[in-house]
Amino acid sequence: MAQATAQDRDEANRILELEAPSLRRRLDGLLASAFRWFGIAFVAFHLWVLLVSPIDPTIGRPIHVFLGAVLGLGLFAAHKRGRPDRIPWYDWLLIAASVAVVAHFVLDADGIEMRSFLGPNWRDTAIGLAALLILLEFARRTAGLAMPIIALVFIAYVFAGPWLPGALYHRGVPWREALNFLIGTEGIFGITTSVSATFIIMFVTFAAFLQTSRAGDFFNDLAMALVGWSRGGPAKVAVVASSMFGTVSGSSVANVVASGTFTIPMMKRAGYDPDTAGAVEATASTGGQLAPPVMGAGAFIMAEILGVRYTEVLIAGIIPALLYYVACFMHADLHALKAGLRGLPRSELPPLGALLVRAYLFAPLAILIATLLSGYSPFRAAGLGIAATIVIMAGTFLAHRLFLQGEGVLAAVGGSVLQLWEAICEALWVGAREALQLIAVCATAGIVAGVIGLTGIGGRFATILLELGSSMPVLALTFAAVVALILGMGVPTTAAYAIAAAVVAPGLIRMGVEPLVAHMFIFYYAVLSAITPPVALASFAAAGLARGNLWGTSLTALKFGMATFIVPYMFYLNPALLAQGPLLAVAQAFLTAFLGVVLLACATEGWLAGRLSLPLRFACGAAAVLCIIPEGYTDVFGVALGAAIALWQRVRASRALA
């Protein structure tokens, strides 16, 4: 397959800074080695606790957040000035303070639990203030300013409430009581951190092992072999590869960088302009967080909030993810058809037969899905996936040394064991680095959730939504969608969903929306914020790789994703699209929704068996809406109207050729 140039790789590394705006340090020597081994031990500790010997969450969660802060404060600089290979004295003070916070919670766990009822002492207050400031700085360095600013606004609301008008008024909370609440299991160490310390760290590590085993390269190669030859082949490769890799990457920007480094240059060589090439990759990469079995990290928080098994969320996510990628694929195909773009020559594509020999690289994902559906805990499923990846790497290293390098058995075994050890350490280190942002934003989201619980502002939002929804439920849903989109602009999806779920979801549920539907609706729009201007991180990242225009790429991505913005309303109108209900109803809902998404893509692109006139585009859009509305007669009218438009277009095309 196409290889990334050194310039492409440099650009990819620069683009990763979009999700970590502060400068990543480039430590070397003993200092770099010390932090690397600390990160390896940090992840290994989590694996041990989750798979072998659990510990009390009141100890485990502070270790998770503030030893994570030690890594974050060491690996990310406070500003762009100064030497990137050194850690200044003030960062060493912050690192020491982070260790002191951990020691406080570990050494005095029983006392802290008792004082949660009796009131904090001076040491609790001092440690709490230090912990709050460290966390905000940790989040600023790893995730940018947006998340700390949101948290500070909510903290300010705790004290400003008595002076605010109307629905924003509350009686106020003494500062020590508020601090004790926020540095507890209702705040920083609440649900979001619980998910981060369990599901997220586990699945980020699983993704790191997959990357180390080069499964991501295999996914790209397989996508090229399957669809690279068809019209608009490189764009379809981006869609298929992103659907496979994006489910475990947990980040739209990371997915853009991982697959876009290869697919965007291919699209440009095939005739795509830079803006369109970037838009296809951004839209396809964003959908990865909606794709089971992992669905980024927000789905784990959803399962925890709803109090359901993760497999229920996984199954509910299948049809919306399929509809998303059907829309992406159709847009890629229709755009290629309109522009007369062809696929890649088969001589440039990897042979499918050779790739099928490497199909064992799918085994970890297959094992993960099978064990989840069999009722295993997500920890055990991810642990088995990691074990399968290690076995695959061991077999690959040994076979390479025995059969390709011709080494003797003893030398091959010894060399492959050493190589496997290095690969495992590298995967653990990658997992530690990739987890830092999620640790920071989940703990900071806990501050927001704590303030909502402390002040009751969530109930006031619910009242607003009830007032909107009493007359026009769609208006209340649109309000919820806008909140999720705004929160997601510049904030990682996990944090955007967690905050929106705390603020908006209770109101939707009180309106009568099913809890799973309400949370999936919010989650979907939090994900789509990555391609929604004015701050569309995935689109900006893809524009950088494609060397295109930021706004041109963002607006094109918005057009390519237009059909996907309708999907959440589809499963609100018909919960069968979340696999809720009888199998026959689910199948019927999927088929009509599938047709509706296809027709909507045709209307957006202005092409169905030929170029559509403006009136026919509106008619095609109307047919799509009729298919989307969950009523039997609307489905019949929608299918009939869509078929009539397609037949008319074919007759016109035949007459033009005659």
C-alpha cells in the first residue's frame, strides 16, 4: 500500500497537538527512561487490579487520577517556552504535590471515609485544594483550555448562585463543604473516573496492543484490497478502514492521523481535491467512535450511568453505526460518480489472498466480541483480547526468525522472547500515553457532575426541556443536540458526552424518552461535534494532512455527514433502530432507515441514476423523510416515491443516450 512520507509523518505528529495543544516534551536519557518505566508500571498496575487483585475504589481512583497527573505533568509542558527536554522546578513541585495527594488517600483511606460524614479536617481541605488545582492544570496541558474553563464556570456557579436570577438561583454552599463534596465520590472520584479507571484504561491498553501488533496496517491493507479498485476507491478505503480502526482508537483525530496519512494522499492522486479528500477522511474517522464493539470511551460511561450491561449499549449501537457508514459510503460513491473518478489500478493494491493468510490479526477483536456477547465482564473480554494479541505477536516473531531469517531454534526462541518483551513494554507505554487525556477529562467532568448534584441545576435544565417538550418534543431534542454539539467543540467526545448526559439527559427522560434512546441521542451528537464547524477538530486535522482549506474541508465534511445528522432523530422516532423490540420490527426499521439514508445522500449530492434537478432533489429528500418516519404507510409512500424518481432518472438517461 501507499507509504507515508517523512513529511506526512511530521504533519501527522503536528496534528496530534490539536487534541493536546500544549507542547509535548521530548525527554531523553535517564529522565525519558524513568518516565517510560513509570508509565509501563502505571498501566501494568491497572491490569493487575482489574484482572487479578481488585482494590478499594477509594484508594484506586486517586491513584488512577493523580499518578496519571504525575505522568501528564512530566510529559506535557506548561507552555511553549523553555527547553522541551527538561522538566522545570515548578513542575517537579506539582509532581511532588500529586504524589502527596495519592499518599493522603492511600494512607488515610479509613479516616477520609469517616470524615465524609463528620466534616473535613484542615489536612483534607489543603489536600483537596491542591488536588483541584493539579487536576485543572493536568486537564489544561493534555486536553486544552476548554475543559478547565467549563469546570471553573461550574465551580464559580456554586458560589454565585445566591446572586443569580430566575432558574439559575440557588442558596449557595459553604466553600469547605463544596470542596469536600467535589473531591469525593460525587465529584472527581465519581462515575466518570470510575469508568476511566476501569473500562477506559483497559480498552485503551487493548487498542495499544493492537497498534503494536500492526493490526491497524492490516485493516488499511484489507480495506484497499476490498474496495480500492472500485470508483472512488481511495475514499471508500478511508470509510472501510476507519470503521475497523476507529472502534478501538477512541479519538477522531487519532483515527484521522492513523489512516489519513495513507488514504488522503491516495485520494488526491485519484483526482480528489484536497478539501474533499480531507472531508471524507474526517467524516469516516469520526464515525469510528460510534462503531461497536468499543465505541470510543463514552459508551462505557453510558453503561455505567444507565446501570446496564455494556453489551446492551454495544448491541444498541450496531444499527446507528451501520447507518452512519452507509451514508459515508454512499456520499463517497456518488461524489466519484459525479466527478468521473476511478479506482486504483489492481497492480497497486495488496493481493486479497495474501491478506487472508493474515486474517488471524482479526482474532483479538473476534475474541473480544465473542466474550462480551457470552456474558463475560468487559475487563475479562479485553484481557482475553490482549492475551490473544500477545500470542499472535509471539507466533509472528518466532515464525519470522525461523523461516525468513533462518535462525536456529534456540536463537529464534531467545530472540523472539526478547522481541515480545520489548513489544509488550511498548504497548503498555503507548497505552499510558494515550490514556492521559481521557483520565484528565473524565476526572474534570466529575467536577461538573458534582456541581450539578450539589446545586440542583440539572433539575432546572430538566424543567426547561419539559417546557419545550410539552408542546414540541422535537424542539427539546434539538436543544439537547445543540448542547452536545457546542460542548463537543474543542472538548474530547468523552467529556462532552459526560457533561451533556448530566445536564440534558434527565430532562429528556422526564419528557418520556427512553433512557437508552436519550443517552444514545446525546452521545451521537457529541461524536458528530468533531466535524461540526466552527471548531471541528477532525476536519481541521484532515485539512492539515490534505493541505487543504480549514473551512472548505469542514463544510464539505458537514455535507458528507448531512445524512448522519438525521440518524439520532430516526432512533428517537423508532427505538427499534437501537435493537429494542421484536426482531421483525428491528429488521423492518433497519431496511426502511437504510433506504432513507441512501435517498438522503442522493438528495444531498444531487445524483440518482444521473444528475437530479432541484425539484427532484427536494422530492428525493421527501422520500427519505417518509422512509425515516416509523409508520407503515409512510414507508410505502417513501419507497414508491424513491422508486419513481429512480425510474424517471433511468428513462431520462436512456433517452439521452438514444
